[in-house]
Amino acid sequence: MPTTTHSHIPCNRDEIGVVACPDCSEPMKLTCTSPGLEGYDLMTFDCGKCERSKTFVVHQLTKAGS
């Protein structure tokens, strides 16, 4: 059965980079982005090897001057 964990520490999209699976250390693939609370998105990464999922809360990108 796949395991899902959530990171509730807000970060910028640029700070995430390559996500390593906490169980098997394989690189995880971004599989879903969805709106979160105002100003934030949820980004979910899945591991193709062990089926672990990890979701991050990230600041939405804003255009310069907005």
C-alpha cells in the first residue's frame, strides 16, 4: 500500500529541486499540482520504485511588479 506524507513547511518552488524518496532514496517525480490556501499550491511527488508519495505546500510564483 502506498504511503503519503505531507510537508507543511511553506517553501518556494525553486527551493524544492529534486526530491529524494525518504524510504528508498530514489528521485521522485512531480505527479500533481493543485491550489492550496490563498497564495499557496500543493505539489505531490511519487516514487516509481516503492510507491511512496510526498506533498509539499509551496508559495505560488508571482510575476515581477504584481
